[in-house]
Amino acid sequence: MSDLDLIQRSKEKALKGERLNRDDIIALLEIDPDSKDAEILGKVAREVAAVVTGNSGSVWASIGVDYKKCAMNCDFCAFGRKWGIVKDESERDSREIIELVRQFVSHGARWITLRTTQFYGIERLTQVVRDIRASIPGEYQIVVNTGEFNETEAEILSGAGAQMVYHTIRLREGINTRFKPEDRIATLASVNSSPLDLAYLVEPVGTEHTNSEIADVFLTAMEYNARLCGVMARVPLPGTPLSDYPQISERRHAQIVAVTRLAAGYHAPDICAHPPSRLAVEWGANVVVVETGAIPREGADCKTEWHGFGLETARDYFTNAGYGFYSGREN
């Protein structure tokens, strides 16, 4: 079967609600991202996005709560204690977080993510969620991105007002991270058994990863019923063990995004590209991330938006790619 035949068949499957199998996913990932066939792949993925999303783009706003040294020492993360990047630790209090949430919600962010380091604590995080819900009405969803937790704790987070969890099996989990894959899987299972939805990006993708590895991490997302998927590229951060491995090209990033779009179909209708990429949006992503605060891909606590990428720029990305823009509002 030719690449073009595979792309067309994948489109048909996606629109019928059928998932792609592992072999087809790998074959799509093997297309040269600089080729004409890759451009056709991107065009077809964008057509599928228009159908499954109602042609709507949305912003994921992420607040890094605590800028702290972490004993887990993942090979790509700024927070690893061994790397010595974090010098002056800091933490945002509820008042600061609520003000940031208010700004993001008032400008149309669909999801508000509270990203904490591994050992921040579920009780503390739950209280922050309650504080936000008590202070800011609106149609937005609260996402938590934190350490491992069990089903009881997932229920508590849901009861406090969270709707979604960001959690993944990272590429080369247990090799480039100090986590046990089975512990990460246990948390995914806890989310799957709770009222919380799962967001799960294939990440952090670098030039060192094979198409088989990428496919397997994506299929784990589908196994645990991720509602939001997509691709996060690894950012080579000086001082971390993986800093000498280059970042994937924008076209490779966009190609993997396009493949996740076709492979997920209606099962994960929202597909995110991070870091933000105009080309990835043109090739099927309908979600981009605006970040501030403690960011694992940055050697300092960001006091403003990461790399100057804000909601207005995100809106411009979507408009230029022909999407409408989700614009929730405070009630």
C-alpha cells in the first residue's frame, strides 16, 4: 500500500470512529516529514480536525505552581536536583494563582492547568482547586498535573472541582526518568476509574526516539481513554543529561501531531501541539498551550508567559489555520 493510500484509508477510519492499529501508526510516522506526502498527511489531518472538533481551536493555560528542586531527576527536566538549575526556590500562593486564573479565563482559556512538582501533595492541591472554584465562576475546566495518586484521591480532586488530570507514561519511562512505569500506570488506572477525564500527550519527543516507541506511548493513551492527546517535543535544556540531543524539527513535530489526529479520531477529539507551532495547527492540532510560572523546559521561574506566547497569539494561530476559537466566559 502506498503512503497516499494509507493516509486516505486512515482518514476514512478516523471519520468512522475506528482507531488505527500499531502497524498503520508506525507506517504514517515513517513518512519523511519534509516530503510532499507529509504535506498531504497534514492536510488530511486538518480535514479530520474540522469534523471531529466542530472546527474549534482552544487554549490550554498552564500555571507552574512551585519552582522547586525535585529528587526524581528526570533527564529532560529543569527541576532535577542533580542538575543544579534551580537556585532560588519559589511558590505561588492561592491569591497569585487565582489572579492568573482570572486573567486566563477572561481571555478565553478553555482549560486551566495547575502544574506542581511530584511531591506538592494532594491535600494542598485540592485546596487550591477549591479556592479557584469559590472565586472564579465560568465554563473553564480545571486540570491537575501532579505526582502519583490513587482512586480515592482522584475522587477527592473531582469533588473539589477538578475535571481533568494530565498524566502520561513518558517516552523511555524508567530509563530517562527515575519513575517506575508501573506506578505511572497505576495512576492512569485511578484516573480511568474516576469521574476525571485524562489528558495525555506523547512526550517528550526527541530525535532519539523511534517510531515504535512513539506509537506505543500513544497507544497507552488510547488504552486509558485519553480525551485530549497530542505531542510535546522535548526542549534541549542546557545542564540536563539530554541537552546534547537536538529538538525535533517543526515539520517532524507537525507530522507526529497529524498522525495522532488520525489515530485518535473521535476517541480523543482534542489534539494538542506543544511547544506551540503554527504548522502543527495547520496539520491538525486544535489545542496550544500558554504557560507561566515553573516550567520544566525553562531554567528560571517564568514571571510572564513562556517565550512571550499568549492567548492573543494563540487566537491568531487558530484564525490563520481557519479554526473558530473557543471563548468561554465568566458567568
